[in-house]
Amino acid sequence: MPFRLVTAILAYFLVHMAAASDDVGFIYQGFQSSNLSLDGLAKITNNGLLQITNTIRLQTGHAFYPNPINFKSTSNSSSSGYSNQAQTFSFSTQFVFAMVPDVPGISGAGMAFVIAPTRDLPGGPSTKFLGLFNESTNGNRTNHNSFDNLNLSSGKRMQVWVEYDGVDRRIDVTLAPIAAAKPNTPLLSLSCDLSPILQQTMYVGFSASTSPIDIGIAYFVLGWSFKMNGDVQPLDLSRLPQLPRRKWKFAEVLEEWELAYGPHRFKYKDIYIATKGFTEKQPLGEGGFGQVYKGVLQTNMAEVAVKKVSHQARQGMREFIAEILLLVYEFMPNGSLDKFLYNQPKYILSWSQRFRVIKSVALGLHYLHEEWEQVVIHRDVKASNVLLDGELNGRLGDFGLARLYDHGTLPQSTHVAGSLGYLAPEHNRTGMATMSTEQNPERI
């Protein structure tokens, strides 16, 4: 009798322990003292934020609850020899996250709430696929939903609820700003049987990856609550850690010349993205005061040439809007004129093509000298500063030495500037650049 009683008590204890393990739950109001399993860029910040990634390019970060969780009941064999199919449990989770970009409005490579069979995720590349998959395991490109008018990269905190009903086999995903209550209607509600996908035990956590360009998004999780077979314990939003103060990577300086002239200004982030971060694969060549890169503007897919100039290079800033930080030009596919004239060019310009180039440059100089509100003296007209478009029309470029003065007045003498061999004789004598010195026939 005592032996049977002990056996019954032990059996009840084991069953009770199994049931308790199926109802696991946890809550992190910040991660200051958590024991999460981290790899890649993932870390816990000093104030208790879970940072999945920073903005370093081509990297991943993973953070998992350290213990495996039972997502299915144990299969039992009946007296008749048949096995009862394991039941998939319900679960629910709530977390608060933020996507903090280097540049306002930039998009990233993505972050995901993950249920995985292991905490080690081999084969997940660092450039895309949320740090989870690769080209061979990514599956069908249509296996996800996208929301065109949903912007989560503002750096603002957002709440997410993910709930799966193991009986109805339905998954609901709900999203709300930090200050809002949980909406009654989920953002996504889908009939989906997870039993073929979920294994007996799984790990839960987060994964993210960074983009291949040198501007990106840091992914943060501020708090996390999870519950099997029950309602998740709500997060206390007042106890969550604060996000770091944002310092925009490309904060822009309003230059003095903009107040006076106000040309069209491109955002630094747009130019940075267009040139793929000024990578070495994109340079077109070296110009006066800086390197020139090829780029494609994402707004209208226009090809441009971008000259990157040091902020300390202030030659001619007050005199002319030129050579300041970044100059964006229309891309000239045929390059500069000198490549067609010197060093045994592969293609020889015909006389009609040469006349077209000379005529278009002359029209450009006429506009600078006579038609603009002030007289613009280029001071460095030469073949290497004449750019050719797709139809071999000439465009005068590189205004780094330009000077201007009012119509009806005389220019002031300056130090002789320009390229040796292209200077008019009177410019060398007087140090004064005029409309006449621009018309030196030896320049082109």
C-alpha cells in the first residue's frame, strides 16, 4: 500500500511538472539582468536595451530566450497500439521595438520575431533575408505580405502582439504606437496551421541584419513578454528603458552661400545612396578639389556624377556656388572631350561632331558672359573640362576657379589661375580674367 501511494504521488508529480513546462512564460521589462543567448551584433546596452544590430554594414544579430520551450504535447501510445498525434499549443507574445536609422527615413534590411529549432542559425547571410535565410532557403518571394504605407523606420517605439490559437489554427499580428492601447482588429489575421512547422521544442527570439551600404538602422527591443497556453502578461511601458539620443550620421550644415543663392539642394542621404556610399567601384575620376563618382538618384532613376569635396575646401565659396561638399551633375556618358583628342583615341570625332562641340561650348560661354544676372568667368576652359552627353553635345564643367562680377564693371586682378598652356597671354601679364581671355582659341 505505501509503495502504491508513493508511485501514485510520483506519477502525479511528473504529470504536473510536464503540464507546468507546457505553460512557460516570462517577461522582461528591459533586459538589464537578463540571460538571453546573444550572437553577432546583438548586445545588452548599459541602460537595459536589447540591441539586435547597430549600423555596421553586412552584419547580423540574434537574441534568443536561453531555454527551449515545448510547443507540442508529447505523443502518447494507446493500449491498441495507435499513437495519438501531438497537439500544437497556443502561444502569445508582446514586445516593444524601435528601428533607429542613421539617416531620417532610411529603410533597413529587416528584423523578425523568430521561432527556431536551434539558437544557432548557420547559413543566414549578413546582407539580407533578416539574418535567417539565404538564396537557397528563402523560399518563394511571394510568401510574405508587404505594406506600402507603413513606415516603421522613424525611430519611434512601437508595440507588437503575436498570438497563435492552436485550436482554431489562426495567427494574429497586431501593431500599435507606444502610447496607444492594443487595437481590437489585428493588422494581420491568417488561418495557418503551424503544426507541420513547429517541432516538439523550439527557441524564441529576434533576428536582424544590416544593409550592404554604409548607412543603416539599429534595431532595439525595449521589453518582451511571452506565454504558452494563456494570455501574455502585459508590459509596463513606464518601466521600459529609454532609446539612445539620436545623432544623425548625415546632419547637414546650412552653408552661407545657400542663403544668398539657394540652388536646388539634394539630401546627403539621397546622394549617399545613389553612389552606394561613395564606394571604390563607382568613381569616374579625379576632378579639381575632389573625386567624382557615378550615381543613380532613386527618386527618378536619373544618372548623375557627384563630386565629393572636403568641407575645408573653400576656394571660391563666396564668389561662386562651386566645389562645395557635394556637387551633383547630370551624368555625361561620353566623358570628357580630351579623351577623343589626345593619346591615340579609339574613336575619332568627325568635323561635324567637332563643330557641334565647339558651338555648344560657345553657347555655354555666351550664357555665362552675357545672359546670367552676373558675368561668370570660368577661368579654366579646356578640353578636359568639356563633357560630352550621349549625342556628343559639349557641356562646360568644373567651375572650381570661376569668378563673377557685375555687368558693366571691370573685373579685379587676381593671382593667375588656370591650367598652364591654356592661359591667354594678356591674362599672364595683367592677372585679370575677362570675357576676352576665355575666348583664347588654344583652349580647346
